[in-house]
Amino acid sequence: EAGVTQSPTHLIKTRGQQATLRCSPISGHTSVYWYQQALGLGLQFLLWYDEGEERNRGNFPPRFSGRQFPNYSSELNVNALELEDSALYLCASSGGRGQPQHFGDGTRLSIL
Amino acid sequence: GNSVTQMEGPVTLSEEAFLTINCTYTATGYPSLFWYVQYPGEGLQLLLKATKADDKGSNKGFEATYRKETTSFHLEKGSVQVSDSAVYFCALTGGSTLGRLYFGRGTQLTVWP
């Protein structure tokens, strides 16, 4: 069974640009979660999508947004990139609330 | 609110030594508890879980017991190997967490041969 897949593996952008990160969940999982892992800040919750709807949002500005498609895959969009957005962005999926979340290998976003 | 407090690292051990990484939590309701491991350059892998009080999660020689009375979920392994070198994260979800995982800050473990 394929795990959570994320693309691209690495993404290099400059300040002010926009970035799109993609995630495909494990087959049968309807919930997708996004986390940011920035150096020295630990793992910060960004967004939770379930059945195509945004269910919960972490303490991030509105320029972080996303969506979930009918096939349960998801995109994370970051507009007006800032240097401090440089981080590893991790996507996870689960089969329901309280179930373990399974993570992809992440997208490394670097802002120059 | 919900939070996880995890033993600060780094932890350095010799091969075959005993490992304990302390984790305590604060949560409303009845959370599920997890340990995740992150190897260099990779995402997080679920190591073990426990969903109710007194449950013991175990995997690959690692164990942790859900202690409601002490709000703890300490990770232990009797004999570590060089291949166990990684960052370990304690996490919780459920109850009133609205789906998200709350993570500890992570503990870097290095095992020397």
C-alpha cells in the first residue's frame, strides 16, 4: 500500500513569490493535515481538511491556504513568501479523528 | 489547553544501553498518545500508540505506557542500537484537539557503537 506522497521534494523560491505544495493521502484516508517544521520551532499545525472541507486552522496568517480535492488529495498554497517560511512542510493523512496520522517525507521549501 | 512536554535532548548513549525519554501531557478529555520517530532527511514515522489509560504501546523493542494518574507516556527501550539514532516526538490527539496533533519539541538520540 502506498504511503502519503508529497511533491515536490524541494522547492526554491524568492521573497514575494507564491508556492504550491501537493499531497496525496493513503488510499481510503479522507483527512489530510499540514504541518510546518521550521528550525528551532518544532512542529506547528497548519491546516486540517476532511471530506473536502477545512476543519481546523493553526495560528498562521491568511497567506497560508489550501484545499482538498474530491479524490482527497490536497494542496497547500503560500502567497507572498517571506524568508521565515523556509521550512520542511509535512503532510499527514488519517482514517478519522483520533486515528494515527501517517506522514509523508515532506517538501523542503527554501526562500532566497 | 492541550500541550506535550518532552525531555530536552540531545541524548547520547552507547549501544545496548537502556533508553528513557520522558513525556508528560496536558489535555482535556481523553486523548490518544503517540510516539513518532524522524530519521535524517525523512518525514515522521509512527512508532507506537496508546488510546486509553493503562494501554501499553510497543514496536521494534520500544514501549510506552499511558499513565493517566501521572499524565505521562514515557518511551523506553532496553537495549538501543546505532540504527535507533533519530529524533523522537511525543504527541497527542483526540478529546478537544479538533483533529490536530500536539507535538513535544522532540528529543535527538545519538547511539554510539
